[in-house]
Amino acid sequence: MKSFKQYILLVTTLLLLGSCDKDFIEINTNPYAVTEIDPALLFAGAQRTHLGNWTAEHTIVQQFVNPYNQGATLGFNFNEDIDGVSNPKWDQSYPGPIKNMMQAMSLLGEDTERSNLYNMLRIWKAQVFMGLVDSYGDVPYFDAGKAVTEGIFFPAYDDDAVIYEDLRKELTEAVSALNPSADYVAEDLFFGSNSENPSGNASAQVEQWKKLGNSLLLRLGMRYSKIDESKAQAIVTQAFNAGVMTSNADNAYVKYDGTLYTQNENSNLRNFSYFNYAAEPFVNQLKSTNDPRGQYILAIYEDPAAVANDLDPDTELANQHGVPVGVISTDLADPNGPYRGARGGGLDYSQMNIYSVVSPAAPDFWVTYAQTSFLLAEAAFRGWIAGNAQTYYENGVRADLKVYELYPQTDPITDSEIETYLAQDGVAYSSTDALKLINTQYWIANIRNGTEAFANFRRSGFPELSPNLSNNNLLGGFARRLSYPDYEGSTNTENYTAASEAMGGDNLLSRVFWDIP
């Protein structure tokens, strides 16, 4: 009887399986699922890449401080290697932009008629990976983003110097392949139909992407300045001769409306203002030179713990005071201590201006004419390119000050104010202090691009900051990289272990290849 029942069950199951096979695909396909997508939309989604964290890169280069140690708030202000603080660059690059770009390029194929879109993807992919290498060193590159297209779920890490070589090739080839007679990419957030300066035609868009690609190549070339000057000069000369950005109209940036589309890092500063302050070295730099940008970057609020309640904060530059680096909040708040003490629910120090530069509606800038001009100024000073270093330098200062009119609640900085600023001690060009002046201005210009501020600080050694000596975790120096996410050690163990060993250990003192002592 038992065997008979089992036989009946088996026959019934087979009959059911057979009947289910009829129209199986149609029945079990979600009619609302996305099965096809325009690669241009994937490209647009990938253009909003990670620019760095206030509590990571901006803290390392002493523009910003979180002086609290409450477990989740512990981080770089105390030279601590905290997983969650180092992760955002990684977490907001691989699952989103890189995956999207690799999928888009796979859908298009190398022989696509949409050649401009394909080569814009190559250029932007190089920008994303440059940021990852600069932040971590060895990273997955050749196998990255291929889980869907090739089933590679555990990508190998590649040597950072080898990646840079391929980035140079990609930028060079992609710029060369852009064709003014080919496709116009309307979805492009930087220079497409919905950008601030839409061209409406492929020729103008291609010209701007060529400048963008060459400006990225210039940035890449300058990274070699410590490790191989002849190579740096060769790459920089190549980029310069090919044509880099020439005005603020070439800036690669995206604006937000502050409501539906917001800058999340800035929203966090507003919503968790209790913990967030401007760092003393950065505040002192702005004050000592009467920097007209200062009023839009810094502010003092009645209650630092509830900045959104203060609609008219004090932005007078002379009244600003930055938090000393490496000092803990309890010491800063002590009324009998050497510091400014408490105010409201926080500390009696300057914070970031949540209505302008740190507004949720503030634009994100990835590659700018100001950045490019400062790099050209250094290259000219070194004798690598033609042109006058002072001219490039002053072009960079003017460009960065002029771009502030794109931030919310700002008035355009006038030509007269700019000329007065350029004549200030500590700003006026001097061949004796050229590298210091150029790279200090680069530091200021990257107040919203922590990735680039951190990279150029390590490369140039400017501005001249004093190490954070709250402890000896960094042996009296600075963090030289971000650490890999802890989950890589458990999910991609073999490749993570090999990369860690190759880097000399997965810690804050290991160096990327171009950052030699």
C-alpha cells in the first residue's frame, strides 16, 4: 500500500510539472520588471559618483572635524581606523556607478553606433577608478562590475600602478575616439539636454568631453610628480597639448533642488549638526587671507545642535573659530579648560554653512576649470608646459571664486573683491612660495571634493599641516589611505588577503604607489 501511494504521488507530481511547463515563461514573468534599459540612462546614473566624506577625507586634510567619541562617531579625528568611516567611497562606487557603467558598455559593445556614449563611459569609468586607487591602492579593476555580464562574483584585486597605466590608455583612446559627427547623448548630466549649459548638438558636447578627458589625464599625470618626474611631464604635456578645460563652462558638475534631489552628505551635516564642526587649520587659512568664500563656507549658529532652526547664522569671517584638531569634545566643552567651551547643545565653534556650500541643494563638482588651472600652474612652474605659472594660478583663483554664484543663497563675488583677494599676503603669487600657494588654493577649491583634496595633499605635501597627535596610531604622521571594507575579508577572502599583503597591510599607513615618502 505504501509503495502504491508513492507511485500515485509520483505520477501526480509529474503531471502537474508537465502542466506547469505550458506557458511557464509567460506566467512567471513579472510584467512590470525592467528587462531592457537604455545604456545612456545607466551612464547618467553613474555620473553622480562619490566625492568623499566629511568625516573621512575632509577630516584627514583638516578642513572638518567631528570631535566626539561616542562609538559610532569615532573616526579620523582620533586617528582611528573605523570600518564604516572608510567604506563609503567603496560602497558608493562598486555597487552603483561601476556596475552600471560595465553593464552599459556590455550592452553597447565596442562596435556600437553610439560611439560617443561608449567613450564617455570609458572616460567616466577612468575617473571613478582613479578615485578608488587614490583612496585605497590596489582595487578590483579588470574583473570589477562583471558579476552580471561574466559571472565574476569574487573579483581579483589589481596592482594600483598597473591600473593607472590602463587608465592612461583608456583616457587617451576614448578622447581620441570621440566624434563630433556621431551621436549626441542627451542624457549626459554634465553637458546633455538637462544640464545647465546644454549644447543640443554632438559637436559641442564632444568638445567638452574631450576637455574633461584631457583634464582628467592632466590630473593623472600630476600624480606621478613624486615618483617619476619624467613620466609626469610626458603625461601632463600630452594632456595639455590635446586641450584641457578653458573656462567654468567646462566644469563637470550637477545641481540639486534640495527637496526631491539632495546632496546627502550635506543633509547629514544639517540633520546631525551636534557632531559637525569646521577644523581650525582651514578656518585660520580663510581668516588670515580675508577669503571672500569664507562667508559661504562657515557659520556660527545660536545652537550648534539644531542649526536648521537658525535662519540667520553669523557668517562674519572674523567671528569664526575652528575646532583644534585631535581634541575631544569633553575637553573643548570644559568651561575651565583652555578652549572656547560649550554653546547651546554643542560647542562654541564654527560649523559649515548649511545654506550655501553645505546646503542640500549645493552642486557637486567633480572636475573643474579651477582645479585644472592650479595643476597647470604647478606644471608651468616646474617647466613641463608652456605658459606663465602666475597666470594659470590666478586663473584658478578667479575661476573658483566665480563658481560660488552657483551655490544657494550667495551673491556673486565681484571682480574687485577677487583682485583684492589676489593681492593679500598668503595669496599673492610668489615664485619663492609657488608650490605652497598653488596647492593651498587647490585645498580650498576642493572643500566639496574630499577625494581630490586628500589625494593632492599626499602628492604635494601642501598645505603645511601639523599631524594629529591625539595618539600615536599613525606614528606621528598622517593617514596615507583608507582601509578596505571589513566585509571584503569575509566575502572575497582570498583576493582581499593577497591585496592586503601586496599593500604592506590593510591599514592607514600603507601607501598607494605614487605616494612615496
